[in-house]
Amino acid sequence: MRHLNSFFLLLLFSSTVQAQISSDSIQKLDEVVLSDVKLKRYAKGYKITVLSDSLLKKNGISLTDILRFNSNIYFKENGYGMVSSPSFRGTNASQTAVIWNGININSQLTGQTDFNTVSTTNFNSIDIRSGGGSVQYGSGAIGGSIHLNNLLNFSKHFDHTVKLSYGSYDTKDVSYLSSFSNEKLSMNIGLKYIDSKNDYKYLNTDQRNKNGAFNNGSINANLGYILSDKDVLKLYHQSFVGEREFSGTLSSPSLAKYEDKNFRTMLEWSHIGNYASSKLKVAHLQEHFKYFGNKTTNNFTFGKVNTYVINYTTDIDVLDNLKLKPIVAYNYFEGSGSSFGKPNRNEFSSTVLLQYQPNKAWQYGFNLRQDVTSGFSSPLLFSFDVAYEVSENYKLKLNGSKNYRVPTFNDLYWQPGGNLNLDPETSYQIDLGQEIKYKSANLILNAFYIKTTDLIQWTPTSSGFWSPQNIAETQNYGAEATMEFCYKLKAHDFLIQGNYAYTVSENLETNNQLIYVPYHKANINLAYAHKRLSLFFQHLFTGEVYTTTENISGPFYSVDPYQVNNFGASYKVLKTNTQQIDLSLKVNNLFNTAYENVAFRPMPDRNFNFQIQYKF
Amino acid sequence: MKKIILSIFAMSLFIVSCSSDDDATPSEPLGAYEDGIIVSGEGGPSSISFISNDLMTTENEIYFNVNNEATGVYLQSIGFNDDKAYIVVDAGTITVVNRYTFEKLGTISTGLTLPRFIAFDGNTAYVSDWADPNDTTDDYIAVVDLSTNSVTSTIPVSEGPEQVLEESGKIYVSHKGGYGVNNVISVINISNNLLETITVNDVPDEMFIDESGNLLVLSSGANQSWLTPPVETAASITRIDLSDNSIISNLEFATGEHPGLMTYDDGIAYYILNNKVYTLEDNATSLPTSPLFDITTGYAYGLSVRDNQLFVTDGNFTANSTLLIYDISTGTETNSFSVAIGASKIYFNE
């Protein structure tokens, strides 16, 4: 353990380390540094995209913006800053899991995460894991999962970052990050507050985005303490308190308002042994919303869920090349709300992950999970993955899995309509990936197929209200390409990075494309850096999406394709060993393009953001 | 020269004959959407469909096509008065259009919160409004001056006012109950705004004046299976004598039967129950035991009758709905049309 600290340093400051980790000692470190070991160690056959710290900082405000400009994931956003739900490989919003330090944080009420209620401040990395992950991450990891990770840096340091930004629509953003360690204790804290009138102009009309203001504050605080050279105790916490007006549509004003409160706390104890390391996690998650149909009154509806998690896992080195990770977990959910009484749910899960590396070129993973949930029966889930390094430049990856999504509290208990006889949605998927690497160029190609049965859909009933049923069957298939190329010419650095996805997602009864899934989505990022100056340009193309199940084009049936571009420049005004000041300017929607992401809900016109960042 | 004079003479003859006898020659069409069936769809997005009376011309999204804007979330109902139509949208607006061209003439929004239906008395309109749907005590009828398109006063009423109907100087309001359950008909005397109530079965909705001038009300009955214990009350068709608001007859349905759609024409009420069409004549003393004919819908969501034809919308909320036309005498489906998403109301624009 003597070299522990230097390894931490290595982990934290090497940007390519994630792809390279293979040696045993570093794997042990994973167990201490990462709360989510299975993401690194038991996913060799999966495509994992890492969005680095610097990228997160560049994109600023919301997780929606970061992902729509830097990944293949498509977002359906009800106007800027409003409810935002992802479609990952053509799946619906409740089929993408969001994982916070290894724990699934999708809402128990809606089954999904609103990506505009996740503050990206103080996450060291955001990882995108493509492909089914229910064995590892539970309900909802059907298309893929998004991982928000906090790392604790145990090398001796004490630094601060203050960021102030001001932008169009009276948008104010203040954040403060601080990180400290004395080699035994490590802690970091991030505070952020953002406030925006968000009253952007609807291009080509004389209207503005009325009733779209939002503000939110968040705290991320993480603490790690090395008890002995075999034991580490860690505490993670995240709070998010947000208030949003819900803007109307082009034709209808709105007076609605929505308040979110999310609290997440996790205590983790790791014990590191010679052949086995164990980890005990205890977590409490709370989600709480209030919806005001009319913000001028005090009448609201609400929903609240407390989730309690106990999770115990061991990482066992059975042989040098055979690793085993059993996990047992117990979750207890208790909800209360205006429309569904006070339901609760018990969930017990047992999982076994197996990783086998017969030689340097081949890696196999095989994983099983069985849940026992009160109220309905869950299927036995499995997944397997294979990675084969054909050569230094070429790697093949294959994974397949059976995944599921459990009915939400809304599906089961909503009054009226809630249906206690629902089954979990189940899904099979297979994903073949190729990674081609040549010097500083990377190309990742994936092809996937997903078939989902027993999809839960709300439909009107003869009783006059809507009720969910396990009725639909869908299949999704498509291809993704991700490429990255850096080039250095003397003191000039160039980077080009791009993503393209072709996605077919169809209802098997009608063979029609599902609503709000574009066939084509692409983005390109260009960056240039020279000495203290850096510039970047982002381009996003989203193809036409249908808004009704009939697949007709036109203003009532589809949303037009759009292209939107951003430009940013940053300059280091001051740079010393201990201090750094960056000034940056970002222009969003550079060409003032009128576009909608959801029908009749225009997105912002050209807007500016000015930021000053001081590190010391 | 002679020819010109002759033709001018002929022209003047034509003009004279035109103005002297309107009935003898076809009148100029008042707009593209005259003489047809108007179907309103709740959405979303909400829209309005048109089908000409000869069933030869159909057009969806007519309001959007004319005005290049959508009707809003959600389109609840349309009222017709003189040459205007009033499009009532839940989000708190009524859009005033020319009923024949569907060109937008104005909007009424100040003073409206969650409007449902509109009725007319001369130059005044009465609009039922739930206000805040979570507040059971703030519901009202908005009184609208149609010359200025503004709400001039409000009349507080009990929870969940739904359909409104004007008859002989009084406004009748069925209180479906909004998000809850109510069981009254409000009667507003237009001359002095005095309010009376008539108690009927739970969830009164559709209202018609029968051939004898009585008020016919369909109440769906409560069916709150999700409550513990579940609450279920009987649906009924109630006939009310408007001279003294007394109940002439109250025909109750069996347990488990909760019809939601009724229409009325020429002495006969038509209602739908579990994809079957039943009829009730004015002098009936009991509910019919056998249906007139069966229909095939996934979700019957709108009902109207004209002449010998029954119009039913099969509501679809994720794609276009279907308007089905049935021949009443044979019970056969004669036509079907793709109409607005969430098609809920069928009107005849004569």
C-alpha cells in the first residue's frame, strides 16, 4: 500500500488512464477510489465513453446540454431547462438508468431521471455505458446507463475554484469547489447556484418564452478517511433544490411551477484484503416534487419517495485471471403522494459477476442477477461480454444481456388508473463493438439490437380514465460511430471529436418508428488550443422525429430536423503555479437558428455566456 | 355599342334578380368550412378537422392551415354563435374565429382559468370554468361580453361545472365535478343572475332540451374503483321539467354501467354503452333492454346525430383519431375519416 498515493495521483491526473487500467495493483485501487468498481472491472465488452472533467466544465449548465452535444444520446426537452428525458439507442426515458457512484437514482415515481435536475458540478467524470446493464445496475438500464462519479484524491493538496458566470436571459451562475487532503483524510465540496429568467425570444414570432424561469442550488460533498491501510471509510452526499416554472407552448401560455428536492447520501466502508476486498454501502435517497398548476396559488400536488439501500459486495481474486464479485442488496422504497397514497416496496437482489482473462488478448464476463420484489415477480437476468484484442490497434467487443424495468409507483398506484397486475418490461439486447486505434486517432463502431416485450403503456380504458398495460413490443437496432483525433503542431493543439447514430426503433405491431426517436443524430466538436488561448466549436444535427405513432411528416405530426452550433473561447489571463484565472465566452446557437426539440416548444435564440474562473 | 348596352342591361337584370330573390339562386359560399362537419381534437397538439356535408372534401388542422398557429393545450369544446365560432382551450383561452373561414378574429383570456364549455344568449356568453382544478371552491361561470370579448363578471358555482346550455332566459350547467364527483345542475337566471340547483345522479355531463321543452341529463355515476373502499353510484338519464325544476323521470342504469356519451335528435336520445348504441324516446318510462346496433371503436370519445346518421369518434391520443359514420336505420358503418388527435366533439357547421 506504500505506493497508494502515487497511484491515486496517476488515476486522477492521467486522462487516458481509464482505458489503460489493467494491472492488478491498480485494480485494487479501483476498489478504493471508485465507488462503482463494476463499471471499470466488469464491463470489458461494453462501450464506455468517459466525459472528462474539462469537458464538463466547458459545457457548463446542464447534463442535458453536455450529453446532447457530446454523445449519441437524444434528448426530448420540453423547452430549454424544462423536463428533459433521454432516448438511448431508441429506448424510452425510463429505459436509461442514471447511476450515482454505483447506485441507481432513477425516480421511483416516473422511472426516469430528469436530466435538467442533475447538477454536473463536482463530478470528476461522467461515464456513458452503452448497452443493457440491469444485472449490474438494476431496473431501467435497458438502452444504457449514465454514471456520475465522484473520486476522492488522497494526495496532499488544498485547492479552490470559484466560478462566476453571467449570460443572456439574466442567467447567473455561481459555483465554488474546494478539495483538500492530508493523505489520510480527503474531502471535496462543490456548491452551485444558478438562476435564469430563461425568457428567450421565440424566433420568427413576436413571443418570448414566458413562464420559463428557473433556479436551483446544489451541494456535493464527499469525504474519505483512511482508517488503516486496509480500511477506508467514505461518505458521499448530494443535494439538489430547484424551482422551475413550466413554460407553455407556442399556442398556450402556462402558469405552472415545479419544485424538485433531491437528497442523496451514501456511507461506504471498504476493506481491502490480499485476495478479497469487501465493500459495504448504506445509502438514503429522497426525491420530492411539488407541482403547482397555477403558481399564483398555493395549491399543489406532490410526490415523495424515500429509498434505503444496503449493499454488500466482495471482489474476490479466485485466480490471477479469474475474478468473482458477488453482490447482495436490499432496497426499501416508501412513497407518499397526492395521487397514489402511501405505497412501499421491498426489493432484494443477489448478483454474481464473473470476469475471466485466459490470456492477454481475451476477456470474458458472465453475470447473473435475481431480484425478489414485493408485488410482482422479476425475471432472472443475465449478461455476458467478451473483449478480444486482435492487435494493438484493433479491439472487438461483444455483449448481450437480458434486462428489465420494473413498473413505477405511478404505474402501480396512480389514482385513478394504477394497475397492480403489471409485469416488469423485459428486454434482450446484443451489441457488437469495434475499437480502432491508430496513433492519436480513435474510431469506435457499434451495432446493436434490442427487443423489448411487455412495454408498459398508458391507454384510455372504458372506465373513462387511463391505465397502464403491458401491451407493446418494440425492437431497436442501429449503428453508432464515435471518432476522435488529436493533432499537435508545435504549440498548436487540435482536437476533432464526433458522434453519429442511426437508430431504428419500431413498434413491432405496426412497424412504425416510435415517437421522438430520430433516425439520425450527429455531433461534432472541434477544439483548438495555443498557449493560453483555447477555442471550440460544437455542431449538433438531430433528424426529424415523429410526434404521433403514424409516422407522418408535417407540423402536427413531426418535428423538423435541426442543426445548432455553439462557439466558445477561453483565455488564461493569469497562470502561475498556485493561481489561475480563466476568462471565457460562449455563444450558444451561433447562427440564431429557429428550432424545436419538442413540437410547439421553441428552443432559445442566439445567446451569450461570459464566465470567469479563479483557481487557487 | 348596342351590344355593350345590352350586356349592361342584362347585367343589371341579373343583379336585380339576385337581390330580389335570394332563394332562387345559389348564395356565395361564406367560407371553405361552411356546410360541413367540424371535429375538435383535444390533442396534443389539439386541432380541428373539417369534412364537407357531401363527405367529398376533408381537411385536418384547419385552424392551423388558416392562421399558422395551433389551437393550444387542450381543446375542450367549440361554441357557435351567429357567424363566429369560439374555440375553448383548457389552458385558459377562447379563440374567436369566423365560423366559415376559421380566420382568427380575437381571443378571450383575461378572466378565464380552465374554461370548459360556452353557451350564448344574444351578445353575452356564459363559460364554465374549473379555475384551479385542485380547489373545489373556486369554480365559476364567466360572463363574457361578446362585443368586447372580455369577461365582465363571474358567477361562483359548485365544483366542476361542465356543459352549459341556454334555454328561455336561463343557463343550465351540468356539474360533472372536475377531478372529483358532483351531482348538481346549476340554473342561472340571466335577468338577475340568481342561482338555483337541481340534484341529479353523480357526474352529470351531457344535456339536451327534448321535444317537450324538458331538460334531459346523462349522469355517468361515480366509478372510483381506486378508492378504498371503492365508490360506485348508479348512472342515470334524468328528465327535468324546466317550469319548476322538478324531476319527471330518473332512469337509473345497472351497477357497472357508466355511459359517458349521449346525443339527441327529433325526440330520441342516443347513448353509447360498451360499444353498443341505445335509444331512448321522450316518452320512455324505462331504459331500453336491447341496443339499436353495435359499433366498433377502441375508445368511443365523441357522439353526435344528424338526420339518419350517427357520428362517433374513436379517440386516439398518440395518432389521428377516426370519425365513424353509421346509418341509424341499418346500423351499418357507412364512412370513416382520419381526424384530429384526441377527437372529442362533433359539430355541424350549417
